[in-house]
Amino acid sequence: MRLSRPLSVMILMAAMVAGAAWYAPPQNQTAQIAVMLPIATYHTLAQKGEAEVDSTGRPRSVVRVIEDFAAQ
């Protein structure tokens, strides 16, 4: 049985993609952590979130303010 050159190249490329997908390590999601804050710190972060609005015009949550600090 003979295969045409384009068909054999496509089969080879499909085998390579399947092999790469099989060997690729699984992707892990980032872990969530819990943070204990003093109430004064929480209120300061809440005020900072209320002073800066997000793209929808709503005040940012304390979680979002902490995430922005962590990204810096």
C-alpha cells in the first residue's frame, strides 16, 4: 500500500502533535491562600478599594486590592 507524500506528512505531523500532548506535563492552577488581617488593615484596604474603581465603575474588593499588590 502506498501513501501520497502529503498524506504521509500529515500523518507524521499528527503523530508528533499527539506525542507532544502526551509528554507535556499537566497544567496546575495556582493555589489559593488564606490571609488573616487585623481589622484596621482590612478597613484600610477597603478604603483603598473604594477610592479606586475598576473598569466597570464599581469599587474594587479587598481581595482585588491584595491581588494587585501581589502582582507588583
